[in-house]
Amino acid sequence: MAATTCDLSLRAKHSSSSTVVVVVVVVVAAAVVVVVVVVGLSSSIAATAALGVELVVVVVVVVVEVVVVVVIEVVVVEAVVVVVVVVVVLSLVVVLVVIVVVVAAAAVVEVVVGLVVVV
């Protein structure tokens, strides 16, 4: 009986770990797609450079999230997985907002530089 309980516990841990890995992969893929789409839509060099910086930020955020997920999986198993998924999704939203702000700022800088050159 004890072996069966242990096996079930191991299966539950493996299942929750698999879920977390799938969520992290989906978040990374979504972040990369968003960055590629925004870079594709931007035509200015300034906006493209700013988005390059944002791509680095996205990668750093995803790496931190993966480390947090692994630490949480090792320390506390099941109930925290939902919280981790929420944190990952919210951090992706924050990254997207930062991308939009940086692109807007780059566009403003480009317009200002264009006006200064004209004057």
C-alpha cells in the first residue's frame, strides 16, 4: 500500500511539472511571436533597436520565471502551480506593455529628431 501511495505521489509531481513546462513553453512562444510581429510592423531603426532591447528583457523575464517555477516545484508542489501560472501570464502582460511603451517612445524620438533636422 505504501508503494502505491508513493507511486501516485510521484505521478502527481510529474504531472504538475509537465503542466508547468507546457505553460512556460507557451509563454515563451507567445512572447517571441509578439516581439517578431512588433518588429515586423516597425519600420524605423530606432524602434527596431528598442525592440531588440525588449527582446533581451523578455528573455531575462522568461529565464527568471523558469527558475522561480523550478524552485517552487522543488519546495512546494501542487497548490502553488496555479499561482505560478498567474504570475507568468501577468508578467507576460507587463512585458507587452513595456514593449508598447518603448515603441511609442522610439516613435516620439524619431519624430523629434526629424523635426530638429528639418529646422
